[in-house]
Amino acid sequence: MDLLRLALVPGEPAGVGPELCVRLAHEPRDHALVAFGDADTLRAAADAIGMPLRLVDPDQASTRAGELALTETANAIHPAFGTPEPANAGAVIDALQRAATGCMQGDFDGLITGPVHKAAINEGGIAYSGTTELLARHAGCDVVMMLANDIVRVALVTTHLPLREVPDAITEDTVTQCLCITAAALQRDFDIARPRIAVLGLNPHAGEAGHLGREEIDVIEPALERLRAHGFDLIGPLPADTAFLPAKLHGFDAVVAMYHDQGLPVLKYSGFEQAVNLTLGLPYPRVAVDHGTALDLAGRGVADPSSLFAAARTCARMARARRARGPAIHA
């Protein structure tokens, strides 16, 4: 089988992304990495943390430690550690789009992304709400955000919404779409033939039979019943305060939460360092770190690379599963 080729985007040039990519290049691996970024920024990061780095052409991508293939996307300004330059916004977005295009064209088996500084990109004149949204528009498809570690996988029906807007965004269609995309990804990317998915209610105690809200009765349960009729293995709606008990998690392949802060605090508490952010529903695997740019740590050599290492392992595993299984198998 041909060597897996994974695209790697460091993210914000002034943050910890470049130095984490240098550390990743030194990790043992059985797949090739091709970075999309600025050569001088990567070299400066390597010098700052005292690790040698050899940059090579993309067609020379290999598994050799300390070596990183690079597709140059030059920054407009060489950034100082910890100080984002809005003028570099175009280079950051260009790197993401070029890497995504390579995945869409079959040049790469998956995409790994580092942390991006949203404010710097918007200040640079580019409207940007997040990489998940950017990649979804680029591919022209609906996606689901999932965060995962070795303990639990949590997918979200809604993502970055003010809390007062969440109930209106919870509809039969949004719940159904999230569950369909999540189930298909678990089959295709994690080799789980019939995923068992726990679905949380929106209200405390999952509505307490309508006494604490009717979204479970009027919206969530009808969506679950419709999918169960098509063979989906769904448990819920469950009260969020007890669904994450370890004894229950052992019986689930994933948990679907209704909103961001319902599921993600539990996941991050259970293992933030090893957590990764997945975009389900894309035509290729995309896995990101589950942390920000950490500007205060940039260039000091103290940033924890665990999430990027986990992202690379997860992306490679998902890519192999896609190669082996081919198109998604629907329940």
C-alpha cells in the first residue's frame, strides 16, 4: 500500500503552532507529512526550541525524523513570537485552502491543523468564524464538530452560539443531520459497523417529562424515533448530568450534545492534553488540536505537543480506515 500523505497546517505564525510542528517532525511515524506554511517561520521556531529541522520539497516527503516536506505559503511579515500580524492573515487562510484543495484532489489522505488566531485574521480584513466553517464551505458539505480523547467522543448539534439562541437551533432537522453525519463517520473513519450513540437532552433532567421543558418530547425524541426506524442504535434523550458516568460511557461509541458547553467541559476535564477536534462529514479526514495559539508560550519551548501528536495519530488512523472501507456504510 502506498505511504499515507497527510497535509499539515501550522496555523498562526506567531503562536505555538510552528514549534509544535517541528516537534511533530521529530516523532516516529509511518506516514509522510507535508506542511503548508512559511519556511522562515518554521526555521525560527526550530531554532527557538533547539531542535534541528530539515525542510524538503513536497515530492520528497518521507518518514525520516527531523525532516519536514514544505509547500511554501510565505508570510507578508516575519512575526515576532507572541505577536500576531494581521498582514499575515492571507497566508494563514491560503495555507488552509491549499491544503484542503490537495485533500479534495486526492494528493493527501487527510489534513492536520494547528491553532489559528481568529482576531488576527478578521483584523487582516478576512471574515473568518473558524476553520471548521471554512473547510465546510470549501468542500460544499454539511459537517459536524466532534471532540475526542481516549475516554469519550462528543459531537455537537450546535457549536458557537450564544446560549439564548440554542433552543431555537435545536430542531428535528439539525438533530437528525448531526446524528446521520456522526454515525456515518464512526462507521467510515473508526471502523464501527453499528455505532451506539448516546443523545443528551437539552434541559436539566432531560426535561423531566415536560416539567422542565418540552424540547425532548417535541423535537429530540421524534428525531431519534425516525432514525431508529432506519436501524440507528440511539440511546436517549439522556440527562446530561449523569450520561458521562464512566459505567455508562463504556456502552457508547459517542455522545451527541445539544450545545458546546454541555458536552465539552466533561471531555476536556477527562483528558484535555490528548483531546483533538475532528470535522466530520468532509470528503477527507480533518483533525485539529484542541487548544489555542498560546501566544504567551510561543518560542519558549514549553508548549505541550500532546494534542498535535494525538491529532496526527488520529488523522492517520482515520485515513487508513477510509482506505480500507471505501465509502461510508449507512445504518
